[in-house]
Amino acid sequence: MPLFGIRRSGLRGYLSTYLKPTPFMLPFNLIGEVSRTLALAVRLFGNIMSGTVIVGILVSITPLLFPAVMNALGLLTGMIQAYIFSVLATVYIAAATREGGERPAHPDQGTK
């Protein structure tokens, strides 16, 4: 995310976004940046780990039928989580590359 922001705004322009709206917000903006990245990593780890634990429990209970069913379910949930992960990453990258005063276009703008 920082690389995309730096590429779009330059190093000075990207770093200045951490000082908005006031320089006192610098620590909070830095914590927010780190926590977004950490949240994505923890979410991905938790989803992968939970699938593995469920398969382990079901294999110990019924070793013949459930592994195939759980592997198919694991593939489905893996695809869904990969989609969610990529969408969240795209949103965070878009937020990093957005100009400081730039707002999303409103459909009514320019009609007056």
C-alpha cells in the first residue's frame, strides 16, 4: 500500500498525508496504517488455521468420508477468502493512492 501511494504522490506527498488533518494525528495515522496490514494478515491466518483445525477434528472422528467433503469445503472457503482479501487490499491501495482533498465524484456534480 505505501508503495502505491509513494508511486502516485511521491515520497513527500505520501508522507504528508500522515500529518492530516493536523500534525498531532501522526501517531494515530501510523497506528492505523500498521493495524490495517496486521488485520489482513491475522484474518488470513485465522481463516487458514480454522479450516485446518476443523479437518483435523473431523478426520479423528470419521476418517473415511469427511476428509473429501472438508477438502471440497476448504477449497470453496479458500476461494471466497482470497476474493475478500483481494477486495480489501484493493480498497486499502485505493485509499493510499487517493489525493488528500480528492472526494469521490457525486452523480449530481456538474449538472448545475
